[in-house]
Amino acid sequence: MNTTPIISSLNNTYCQQIIDIILPIQQIEFNVPITLEAQPDLLDIETNYHQTGGNFWGANYNEQLVGTIALIAFGDNAAAIRKMFVLKDYRGKELGIAQLLLDNLIAYCRQNNITSIYLGTVEVLKAAHRFYERNGFTRLAKNDLPESFPLMAADTIFYELHLNN
């Protein structure tokens, strides 16, 4: 058994595992009224993430997918974080899975000349807000987002991070 989380790129063969992580966290744990139908990107990871110049990563722990993070590239050197979720039993600083996922995404951005990272989230995810703020993200108003930012209907809170490559 591997007791170190491993971050790797995911493709369409992982769609069902990704859905099995994300939907229960959204719908059951945090009562966010969102359905799979409202997130068709989860059914075609390669088209929606890889082909945009972004990527979709998963955290495996003991050979089980326990967390996800994704990146959609848009505009000039800009990208949006999507689908940052970690199963409840694997959250926290002990394993550091969320931090590993974000660090991996930021490294990818630096390697691919993406200098501005944006994200949208919901009010109820207070721990996520604190996590992003600890990592240097600053909150911004919806009307301050780039025009081409891929907006999700459920999102009400927005953040940005500018990288100095």
C-alpha cells in the first residue's frame, strides 16, 4: 500500500470515479443545488479540460481516487480552476492532499506560461475560501472577472492569483 498521495493527470476513463467524488460533496455534504446535467464537462474530461490547454488531475491515496482539481485555459495567459474537491476523510494538513493538488496545478501554470488564475466558488465553502486566501488568492467582484472567464451558474464568490513566472 502506498501511503503517500500521488497526483496524476486524469482522462475520460476516470469520469465515473470523478463524478462519484464530486456530486456527493456538492449535493449531500454542502447542499449545493447542482446536478450532473449542469456539469456536462464531467462526462468528457479530455474535450473540456485537456483540449483547452488545461488539465484535470486526481489525488490517489492507497490506490483510491480521493481528490480532484482541474484547469480550463482561456484568454491571454489566463485559466480557471475547477472541480477542486477532496473526500472528507482525506482533508486536512495531515495528508495535505488539497495543497498537493493546488501546487501541482500552479506548477503546470508556470510551465505553460499561464500567469493569471481565477476561480469561482460558493458562499457555504468557508474552508475553501480560507485555503485559497492562505495560498495568495485575493477575492474579487464578479464584474472584475475577465470577460472570457467560464462562469458557472452556482458560483457567487470569486478569486484571482497572479503568478510571477
